[in-house]
Amino acid sequence: MNFFLHPLTMVTFSPLIGVLVLLFINREQKNAIRWVALTTSLVTFGISLWVFAQFDASNPDLQLVIRLPWIQVSSWLIEYHMAVDGLSILLILLTTLLTPISILSTWTAIEERVKDFMIFFLLLEVGMVGVFLSQDLFLFYIFWEFTLVPMYFLIGIWGGPNRIYAAIKFFLYTMAGSILMLLAILWLGIQQGTFNVPDLVAMGGIPADIQLWLFIAFAAAFAIKVPMWPLHSWLPDAHVEAPTAGSVILAGVLLKLGTYGFLRFNIPLFPDAAVRAAPVIAVLAVIGILYGAMVSFAQKDVKKLVAYSSVSHLGFVMLGLFALNSQGVQGAILQMVNHGLSTGALFLLVGMIYERRHTRDMDAFGGLWKVMPVYGLITLIVSLSSMGLPGLNGFVGEFTILLGAWGAGNPGGILGSYWFAGLAALGVILAAIYILYMFQKLFLGPLTKDENRNLKDLNWREVVTLVPLLVLIFWIGLYPAPFFGVMAPAVEKVVAVFQTVAVAGLP
Amino acid sequence: MAPETLVWLIPVPPLLAFFLIVLFTNRSKWLSHTIAVLAALLSFAGSMWVFVQALQNEHLGESPIESIINWLPLGESWFQIGVLIDPLSAVTLFFVAWTVLMIFIYSVGYHNFGQPQGDHDVPGLPPHGASVVDEQGHKHRVLSIEPLYSRFFAFISLFAFGMYLLVVSNNLLTMFVGWEIMGLCSYLLIGFWFAKPSARAAAIKAFMTTRIGDVFMLLGIAFLYSATGTLNFRDILYNENVLLVLGETPSGFLGLSVAGLIGLLLFIGTVGKSAQFPLHVWLPDAMEGPTPVSAMIHAATMVSAGVYAILRMFPLITADFHGHEFTPLMIIIGTIGAFTALFASTIAVAQNDIKRVLAYSTISQLGYMVAAVGIGAYVAAAFHLVTHAFFKALLFLSSGSVIHGMEHGVLHTDNHHLDPQNMFNMGGLRKKMPVTFWTFLIGGFSLAGFPLVTAGFWSKDEILTDAFLHAPLVFWTLAGAALLTAFYTMRQITLTFLGEPRTPEAEHAHETPWTMILPLVVLSVFAIGFGWVGVPGGFPVLGHRLPEWFQEFVGETLLVAPELPAFNWIPLLASILVSIGGLSLGWLLYRNVKAGQSDPLQNALGSLYRVLQNKYYFDEIYQFLFVKPSIWISDVLVSEIIDRGIIDGFLHFLAYISGVIGNFFRNAIDNPVINGIGDFVGETTKRIGFAMRVIQTGKIQQYMVISLVIIFGALVYFISSVGLP
């Protein structure tokens, strides 16, 4: 199919059209700029739905493949190779959904350099979608690094008081990990003669000890992005300093680039190494779950609390992935989506109160439920989703992950001990503690501060930004079958490869 | 309509009511309560219809009403959910439907529907009363309507949904969903008056404590799924082979079988939800909520759900029990149950708040049921679950009526410092509130197991008989608890209703409106009558004259119907003795308490009384052992020391080292060497240029001379190098 008209090309690069239009708009016409950006991102979302309509959920393989030669360096061919499958489709939809929502949230929050902001934002979307779609390692790496730049500026220009520190920490940290991955990509390209991911997976045959090194090199990049304990320390700074929309995308999508990377590259490319590494990763994941929850509880700043809770939630995702069975991996993918929805919504909510009060210190609030009942109710629902209350989305993900982790914990299983699931479940209790603690600090108790007495409840624009997320929170919680249905065949294919390895590795 | 379809629909109306009220009708108080009560009525009607269908099915145990749908695809198979009505869920549905409906109706009156808005009432605090001026121009203080009236009905509807969902579930997953929704509702409703710091603290305590149990339960569910590949009750619990395998496989933990370990994990969920020792601490604080909520939590829904869950899992718990030696798990369950029963009843003896006494009595009665499960008395536990739900709902609603009447008195005297829930401020209310007095008396006597007439007698007697025959130690513990129960019940009745009013507020107490009275009367009927459907066949005179229906019906739930204990005189006499003895003792000790007089028990027990009154200091101990250390660990150890100190510190150290190395390169290599060379080159060029300047004179003639000299020189060089001949 024609390069420009291919759905995957369109969904990836359509934001560039918006960027082009924005270049020609006077920077003083802020509303025009906002509308252009919003419209562009909505069109992109529409295109992603169109992609979804063409997607065949029952097919476990890559679909809508586009493969064109791009750069030829002696015998190595770098291709423009994109495709979608059950592992990535939901994440693409999540990305294209969160972008317009984030843009809408900046309507009154961003007043400085609106034009630059929107351009960076749309560029960021190109990078994120590109990462999820690339099937050529080199192309993937380019998109991967590309996401760093707009985010660096989003934090560095529109961030909080400590933004420069946060932006540099974010950039350097992620960059450092990526370098190792680049080396591994080069090694693969030179030794195996191709950068084509499906071919590499089909080829296999990398000796086990080399697999382990490559696994570690890829993992270095992804683990920082996830972030896995103890590589998480860029995250709270970046999240807290970033403007609301930046935090939403950072938590909602950018972190998923890491977990997605593990699922797309580490696990299928280096299956032997994945089995060997699984217990180690699971240990780090469990530490992350408990650690993130405990640090969250200690925070006084709401945004920091939410930021650290990501460490905990992403720990669940990693545990599910490295249970290496269908329940675990399906739960992990769903939990990636869930985390994008709930934590994204939480950041939006924090942003809304920050716009009103210009503080995020929990001690500055209390009793808000009386003055802002709608805000209180929505925050309650989102909080409950985040702490995994049955009937809402978080529970379905956590539950399937626990099933997977427990199954992998059977004697002789990949993880080999029930303790992983057991301790992870402790994280569920801790989540309830810090979330309810936050809710009670903000909303319950007597209304003591005068500044809070006349706070306005949410306006229509704010409610509109939240409604899509709420709908999905309930939908996934009550009837997750369609979401699992989309990914099940593809996941089955990934883990099927696995179980043979695992069983062969048994004594 | 097919019964299966109807079962699906039973939980739906309250859920719809919840959303309708939250989204649309929350501004209209009348509309909101109408929707909620109507929804409860619909669920009630559906439940009764299903119950009648269930009664007509003679083999309900073997072929229950069941319906299944695919819910989520897991790998190549589907995870299925569905509904199930077997004898156990049928009787549970029966009492849940009745109590829930009564509580809904009662709530209308309790929250003062029809009364004016309060003068200074704010959302999040209980109403404080309003002033009205009557036709003669007299000012009166009257009760005022709850400011968040609609919200209350929304939450309580969701609560009812959770319980209905739990009861009709055919699998552990949806049951757990209902279970957790109730946990949430308890949080929302205990903290209903959220502006009160004590309510806020109680709400979070209730949710957290029960959630600790829930998480273990969740692990039990995961374990069960990975062991059997299903969570469907029938597939696991009505399947001999599955039970046999689970019962015979050792788990390698505490000598438990796999069935035992799964059972233990699930049982911890019950310990949390049904407030058994050591997770009992949340329940008394839960009294912070409005009284209908207390009734909801303590009778109709939440705590009953805990016992219902272990009754459900009974085949699993007893998978490796063959009728002789108790399994380790059964010993654990029996011990915790019996201990809780006695332990909580000792605390109840020294409480002065009318609702707190009932709270501890709930814990104690739940202990009976848990202990019964532990000794394998399946039917007796289920029987007590039902009768307890009726008489405890009745007691709570009656106590709410008492408090309501007292608040009337408080408005009259305008003395807001008086605690309307303290029983020592009451007395003589039987004349002021005659209906409430009688209903409370019926509920109290049923709780105390007053012989023959009350429902509580029959169910409690059944547990005692079973315990006497199989586990004497449990029997004596429970008998002791029964004595205390009768004693504190009579203490409560005497202090509240008998004698003369001890305060002017009690003097001016007033009977409550019909919306509150009606539910009390209805529940009284069950608090007496429900015992008569389960009279043991061997009972003297009455046996076989009254039906033994309950035992036969519920026993069917199990694969092998349990053997009923033979009649024995000793437990019967003990049961009668402790009941009558405790009641008399309570009356004798408290009948003459005067205003301002301290508790007669205080003198008798001395410092032990203080310990009891402070609930053995469990809150303080937990605070010291768990809460404070946890806060320290997360605030100081993990957050300060590890996260900001070590991890971030290490990063900053790396950055610092990079800085040092960079500076070193700059000062030791870059500046002297590289810059040095660069500077040297530049400097030298400059000097050369400077030196050459002398020849840059700008005069053409001089340039010509220089050019000529160079050309000549080059020529000479060229010729000499070519080497001309």
C-alpha cells in the first residue's frame, strides 16, 4: 500500500500536519492554537479507531504490515517496518486517547508559549505511537530516543520551580540506559544480519549466555523507563515538576514504553534469558510494589504521592509480565492500560485543584467534599480504581496478575514460590492505605481553611476531560472481555513459545 | 420468567437506584428515598419469589437454580461467572431481603423525613435540629432532616447491591466483588458524617482492617484457581474428586493440606469481615455511622457475609475431615470463634453506650457461628446466622429508635452536652416508648436465648449441643459467653427501659414515627418465629410436633447431608440455666440504679472493670505495635533514608563524581594541554604575523622587489634540483 495512505503511517504522522498548521499561526492567537492542537489529536484518535476497526482480534500475528526499504548501509538494511498486533493495539488507543485529553486539560493551565507547547506535545505523540508500531529495531530506536526531546522541553520550560533539575535528570537517566540498548541492537544487527524484529524472533538461536547479556542491555533501557526499583528516582522529580498534561502523558504512556519494550523485545527475542531473569525481575517488581506504596504514604504533596504510586503499580505490571503465563501477561497489558487511565485521571484531578489553590500540600485542604461534591465523587471513583476495588478496572488487572503470579509460583514454575504473589498482594493493602489517607486529607474532616470555602466545583470542560476515563474505568471493571479478547491470541503466542522453554528447563 | 433469569435480576434494582440517585435525583429527597425503597422492594419481591421456587424444589441441593455466562477470556479458556441458588443461598437471600427492606423503610424515619431543614446543619455532620413557630406563636425546637439525605440512600442502595451480588454468586470472584463493594460502602457510610474527625477515623479503620483480611482471601482465591482451574462453587465444592485431591495433598505449611491452606486464607477474610479476634477492632468504632448503617453492617449484610463465606467454603474447610479428628484448620477456626465469643462478651459487660454493647454482642455472636463451623456444626452455624440477623437488626433498629427518642428529649431541654446514647442517661423509657420497649425486649431475649419462645434459643442451643458432643472445651467457653450475654442484655434493658427516668431528657423522650415502628414490629415476628422452623426432632414434647425443616433443607447444600446431633439433656439445661441466670442477675444488679450513680459492676470488679471498659487496650496496643512502626518505616526509613538518602544520594554522588572528573579534565588536561596547544598555535601564528608586519608596508614597489626575490630564489632552487647539465 502507498506509504502515505497506510493506516499506520497515518496514525503515527498525522500529528505532524497539526504541527505544520501551527507553525503558520500567530503565537498570540492562543485559542486558535489550542483548537488546532485539539482537533489534530482528535483526528489522530479517529484514525487510531479506524486502525482498530481493521484489526483482526482473532489473529495472533502482526497485522497491517507496511515494510519499505529505508536506509541501506553495505549489507545491512534498515526498513520502515511498522505493524500492529494484540500486544500493542490497546496501548496505541491509550496514547491517542490520552493526548487530546491532556491537551484539553491545558486550556487554562498553559498560558505561556502555547504554540511551542502544542508543537512539542504533538511531536511527542508521533514518537510514542511510533515506538509501539515499529518492527525494525533501528526505527524503534529512533522513535524511542525521539520521545525524549519533546518531554525534556515540556518539563524544562513549563515545569515547576525545580524543573531544570528534573528535566536534566530525566533526560540523562533515560539516555544512559538507551546507550546500552543501542549497543545490543547493533550487535544483533551485525551478528544476525537484520534489524527486523519478527525475523529475529523467528530466527532465534542466540546462545544462552549471550542472550543474557543482550537481555540485560535491553533491560537497562526499559527498566529505567518503567521504572523498576531502584532505578526509579528520576520519576518523582519528573512527574512533580512536569505540567499536568506532561505528567498525564508521562505516567499514562511513557512508562508503558518500558513495559512494552520488555514484552515486545526482551521476552520474545531472548526467551532463555527471560526465564533465567524472571525471578530476579520478580523480586525487583515486588520490592517496587511495596517500596512505592510505602514512600507514597510518606508524601505530603499529592502529586508526589501519585507519582510514587506509579512505581508500585508498574511493579505489578512487571510481575505479571515475568510470570510468563497467559494470565500474568494479559493482566499486565490490561494493567498498563488501567494505570494510564487511573493515574492519568489522578494527575488531571491534582492539576485541577492546583489551578484553583496553587498548592498541592495535603495539609492545605480538608473537608473539600462539602464545597466540591462533583470533584469529590470523581476523585473517589478514580482513587478506588487505583487501589483495585472490584467492579472498577484496577481490580481486573491486579487480580489476573495475581492469578498469573500465583500460577507461576507453583513448585517448578517460572517463579517457583508463592511468596511473589503473596507479597505483591500486600501491596494491595498498602495501596488502600495511602489512597484513603490522601482522600481523607483532602475531602473529609472539617473544612478549616478559609481559602477552601469558596472553591468552585468542576466546570464543564473539566468534567468532559474526565468522563472518557471514567467510562473506561467502569467498562473495564464490569466487562473486561472485549479488552482481553483483543490481546488474548497474541499473548498466547508469546507465552506458548515460553512454556516449552520453561518446561525444558525443569529438572 | 425463568427462575435463573430472575436471580440475575435480584441485585440489579439497588444498583440502578444508586446510579439514579447519584446522577439525577440527588436534589429531590422524596424522589431519592422513593427510588431506593422501591428498588429494595423489587429485590425483596424477586428474592421471595425465588425463595418460594427453591422451597418447591425437593432436590435443590443436587440440582440448584444456576445460570452461567462467559465473562473474560483467559488464555484459551473463558472465565465464567454466574448465579446460583442452593439451599444455603436461598435461606440467606430470605433473611437479607427482609432485613434490608426493613432497614430501608426505617431509614426514612430515622433521617427525619418530613421535618424542616436545620438552622445550622451542614453537610457532613448529624442534624442539630430546627426551630419552628406554631400557630400560637410559640417557638419549638424540633428534629431536622439529614442534610445529605439523598446521598445516604444512594450509598445504602449500593450496600444492598453488594450483599445481593454476594449471595447469588456461583463463584468466588463475583462473591469477592460483592464483598469488596460492601467494604467500600461500610467506609462511605461509617464515615457518612465525614466532617466529624471520629467518623473519619472509624471509616478508614474499618476499611483497612477488613481489607487486611480481604487480601488474604484474594490470595486464597488465586491459590484455589491455580489448584483447580476454576472458581465455581459447584465444580469445586460439590465434586468429591476435587475435594479428595485437595484434602490429601500436603501444602508444606503448618501441616495443612492444600485444602486446609486455601481454607485458612479464605478464613482470614472472614476474620476481617466478621470482626473476629484479632481483627475485631474496627467493628465497635463503626458505630460512628448512622444507626440504620449499623444494622445494615451488623445484621443484614457485611458481617453475615463473612460467616456466609466460610459456610460456603465448608466442604473445602472440612475436605480432610473424616468425622473423628479435627483438622488443624478446624481447630484454628473453632478456637478463634470460641475465644472471640467469650472475649467480646466480657467487653460488652462494661460498655455504657447502647450501640457499643450491641456491637460487642455482634462480635460475640459471630464468634458462636465461627466456632460452630470449626467443630463441623454446619447447619447450626447457618441457623444462628439467620436468627441472629433478625434479632440483631431488630436490636439495632430499636436502639436507634431509643436514641431518636432521646434526641427528642435533648431538643426539648436544649442540653447538647448530654450523650443521648449513654444508657446511664436513660431509664424508664418503657412508658415513653412502649412499642420500642417491647421490640427491644423481644430482640434482647432472643439474643439472650430465652428458652422456647425466642429464635435465638433454638439456634444457640443447637450449637451448644453439637459442641457438647464433639468439643467440650468449646462448649464450656460458649456456655460462659452465653451467661455473660444474658447478663449484659438484661443490664441494657434494665438501664434503658426500666425504673424511673434518670435525666430530664429521658423524661421528655418520645415514641418514634411509624416508618420506624413498622420495621421493628415486622422484625420482632421473625426474632421469635424463625426459631420454630428448626426444632430438633429429639427435643422433648416439641420435637416432631414442630418442623425440623431448616436442618433438612440447609443440610441438602452439602454433598453428604450432615448428621444432626442427638438430643442431650446437659446442653439443654445448661442453655436454659445460663439464659435465665444471666437475665436475672442483670435485673437484680441494675434495677435500682439512680441518677448519677456509677455502675454497680465497677465496685465489684475494681480495676478489671477499667480494663474491660477500655476493651483490653487493644486499640492502644495495635497503635504501638503496628501503626506507629509502619508510619516510621514509611516516613523515615524508606522515604527519608533509602529513597532520598541512599538512592537519590547515590545518583547525586555520581553526578558529583562526573563533575569532579570533568573539572579535572578541564583543569589538568583541557586547559593546560589542549587549550595550551591551541593557544600556542594561535599565539605563535600571531607572533609570526606580528613579525611579518614589517614587510606589509602597502608599497607596491617593495612588494615587487620581494616577489622578484622569491621568484628568483625559486628559480634557482628549481634549476638546481632538476640538475641542469
